[in-house]
Amino acid sequence: MPRSKFVAGNWKMHGSLSANLSLLTAVRTGVAGFRAQVAVCVPYPYLAQAQSALAGSNVAWGAQDVSEHVQGAYTGEVSGQMLNDFGCRYVIIGHSERRSCYGDTDAVVAAKYAAALKAGLTPILCVGETLTEREANITAQVVTRQLDAVIAGSGVDTLARAVVAYEPVWAIGTGKTATPAQAQEVHALIRARVAAGSPDVAAGLQILYGGSVKPGNAKELFGQPDIDGGLIGGASLVADDFIGICAAG
Ligand code: 13P
């Protein structure tokens, strides 16, 4: 069975109650009846708003991070169970901004991935190399290392309940998209790595591309054999752009 396309928005630290309402309403209406699966990952304070604006639609919602702990004295943290309370289906894990700004090491990412699964959430696991790493020709090693940390911690079979996003750091928010061929090469590598542990899981795994996806380049990217949709930053904040990208799925 062919994998369905999936387009997820990552709002990052953007939004306000009033701006979100028009964005969520426009997206809800705009993608109704689309073939692709659609989700938005919003800042924690807006989860209740996303839940009430999107309930009963074909747009799922989620968060952008989760604690590796179940509960306790962890000031500022948010647990998977709390995300469940707001109807989240997805949570982004290991985004490069978390890895580079907040000390999310491979081990932390593996623990957060496990916590998300334990709470019944679908992790969107982000991997990707920096420009320096690409120029040093170690893209494959970096992405493999990031993926292997999660496989070692939770087992390859858990990827049947997860989504992977390949986001080259040099393409995030830069307007510099990976070419479809560059992205496809890494997506194929990710799928092959998973296939080494479980061909069935690999065949069903949705692998999203993220990094300067726009309505104008989405179709060609999503047309690659191992690209199953996108994780969208800036363009997910503009209703028409996000809807246009979802239409390409
Ligand atoms: P941009 O689409 O703004 O490049 O961001 C990509 C991203 O980081 C999504 O998680």
C-alpha cells in the first residue's frame, strides 16, 4: 500500500490568540477534503485553542517538544500526559533548534522519543546535518547517528508509531531548500537504515522533508520516491502558503 502524504506545520515560537484564530480557521476550511494528512504543532499555551478550533476537522495538532519525565519537580517542563489532556496526536522531538539551543543531545532526544510513545503520542523525530557537516561529507554519519540513538533506545519497531523528518539545518529558515535529489538521497538512506532492522517498518515509515518548503517547491519535493510530505516552519504561519503546500501532498 502506498504511504499517504503528511504535511505538518511547526509554528515555533510564533502566534497570538487573535492571529491563531484566523490561521487555524483558514487552515481547517482550506484543507478540508485534501488527500494529505495535515497537522499543526503549536506553542504549548495555544494547545487548548488549537483543540477547540480543530476538533472534528481533518487537521490534527500537537506540540513542539515534551519532557522525558512522566511528572515531578521539573520546573518549566511539560509531560506527554499533559499533551494528551489537550488532544495532541503529534509531538516534534529533536528539532535542530532544540538540539543546538537547549542541549537536546542524542541521549535526551532518545529519552523524549520514548516518553512521547509511552504517552501514546506520535513523535515526529527530526534529524539533519549542519552546513559544516555537509561540507565535511559526513551527512550520512550524522543522520545515521541521530537515528541510531533512538533505535537503540526504543527499538526499530517503534518507528511504526512514529514519523521521521529530515531537516538539513542549513535549509531551515534560510530560503535555501535542499534540491529534490539532495533530499531524496538522505531520505533513501534513512529508509535503508530502518530497513536493516525491519523492512516492514521501513516500507510504512513516513519520512518528511523540512527546510524552506514553499508552495512553489513542495510538489517536486513530495514527488520523490522517499519523501512523504513536509515539516513546514515559516510557510505554516501563512494560511494560503500552508494550504498550498498541503495541496501538493
Ligand atoms: P522553515 O520552513 O522556516 O525553513 O523551517 C523548517 C523547520 O524547521 C520546520 O521544523
